[in-house]
Amino acid sequence: MVAVSAAYSSNSYLNLASSQTAASTTAYTTATSTATTTASNQSAATAITLSSAAQAALSAKDFATVLSDTKAKLATLLEEADRTSPLADGKLAVDLSGLDQRELFAMASNDSFSADEQAAAGIEMQRRFENAMSGPAGVAQVTGNYTALYKAAATYLDSLGTEEKAGDDWIAGRAAVTEGLKQLQSDPKTLPDTNDQDPVQLYLALVNAGAAQQQQDISDVATSARASLDTLYADAIANGKAPTFNKKTTVGTYIDMSGFSSRTLSAIALNTDDKFSAAETNEAKAALNTKSGAALLAGFKDAAKSSDPTAFSQNIISILSSMSAEERQAVGWSDDFYQAAVSSYESTSKLTQMFADAGGDSTSFMSWMG
């Protein structure tokens, strides 16, 4: 989730949403951003998920160590960006995606960090929550089914650190999501009647008001990517090995871009400011194609397990809705691809309904389709 602790209430997603939408309606529209794709039988969902082992590893450190690690990482980020503050004109000026959830919470909630640093962490926390919502929100807009959207919120909230989950705001938000899921069991196409602590409805209200968190400017992302690559090169040279993009190298240091975010890879691949070499852009394109291909394959495999014949088209809608315009451009996925997925969902839904009206069900329809 985004900032939900009283210790940094000025950055709270809940408080921010309430203040920005007080005069607006809560009608629903969608937004696009990057997230990891998952799916349910009702519809596809985009969420940030962690394995049990990963969650255990995050919780293994005591909070004092988390604070210390966060300070060190932030100092490195600021040094690489040649900045003294992570904010510029109220927007993120450094890439905080490398901080894990507990580190981000520590930065946002602890007074040993400056006001700018706490605000930057709050922005990043909000961005992550919105990223997790964007894919399933795109699906909900097409299908009218809110179940996967609430499931994605539950998954995201449950992935946060123990300190954040101990806060009253998190507890209230998670309870609202639980209530929402309960109501959706009987009426999945009606937005649940919960309360003003419901992070899903606050997100939808923010999007409708045009107040959702904006993506970091792609030019700034490219600047951060340039600094990150230069640091990797310098480290390799300092260790006496030449940097290379050859995975099979035995004498050099392989520069692995697979850990870069999709948006960072897109900035390198598009190279709109001519900051990168041909070798760097080619490597970024390869890494981005691997990520996008894996997402499509995961969506296909997940759909194959589902009894819902529209599951694959919903997964595609979710993936595309969670991507920024630059990411879609870099990987070569046009608006026509999105429209094709929507058309596939609509036509398959119509066929499924016709089959059901004739006395069949979705399971037998899937068998009939082969």
C-alpha cells in the first residue's frame, strides 16, 4: 500500500485521496502503470506478490538495521544523481524502486529522514499501490467485475512489512478490503459499500479526479539509468575486469540489465535523449522483450488453468493497462493489441452467454472449444 502510518500522515495515500477528492465524484475510470500480472477465475489482476521466503527475508532484519540500510542506499542514490534531495519541484528526482517495502516505510515514517526524503518515500509508496491497482482496474473497466481489483489490493496490502501492517490505517484499510470482497461474492459487478478507509475506492476516486500519481518523466528515468550503468561499469573496472554484455564472458564482468525495471529498460531502449550506445539499447530491448514475453506466457498458462474462457483476454488487458505508454512503445505493443484483447473478451463473453442460454456452462464451453 502507500503511506498509511500516522507518523507520516501528510504522505498518507488515504489522507491524500480524501483531500483531493472531497469535491469530486467517485465515478470510475482507469489508469496505466507497471505491475506484475496475476489472475483469478473471475478476472485478471495485477499485483505485487512476494513468495513466503521473500517475505520472511524482508522480516528477518530488525528495524534499526533496516533504517541503517535505507540511509546508506539513499545516500548512494543521491550521490549518483548528484543531488542533495530526492525531490525536484515536488516530484521524484531519484529512482526509489530499489528500496524494499520496509526500507521505504522506514524512510517515510522515521524523523531521522528530512521532510523531502519522507515526502519522496510517500510518493513512491503511493506509486507502488497505484501500479498494483492499474492492471486489474483496466480489467474491471472492461468487464464491470470488481473482484480481481479487490483481490489485488488484498495481495498488495498483505505483502507489506510487519511495521507498516501494525498501523491503525493499514488495519482499517485491510478490513475495508475484506468487507469489499465479502460483498462482491454475491454481487461482483457492483462497487462495494464499504467506508472512507477503503483504499480501492480511494484509488478509483483519485483516478477519476485526475490526481493519481504521475509516472516519473522518462527523461529523468533515462538520466538515472545512465548513472546506474556508469556505476556498474566503474565497479567492473575497479575489480580489474572490463564490462561486457556477453553472458558467457570468462574474463570480463557481465552487465546484467534483467534486474532493471521495465520503465528503466524502456528509457534505455527508446533512447530519446541519445544517452545510450547502440549496444546498451540493444541489451535493454532484449531484456524488455524477455520480461514482456514472460508476462504473456504467464498470462497464457494462468488462463489455461481457469474455467473462464475469457481469462486470457483479461490477462492481456491487465498487462497492457499496467504498462506506461513508453513501455508499450518500447516493446512494440500498439493500441490495436489492446483493442484486439477487448474485442476478444467481448466476443467470447457473448458466445459463452449464448452457450449458457442454450443449457451449457463455461466448463463445457471450454471443452467444446478444445
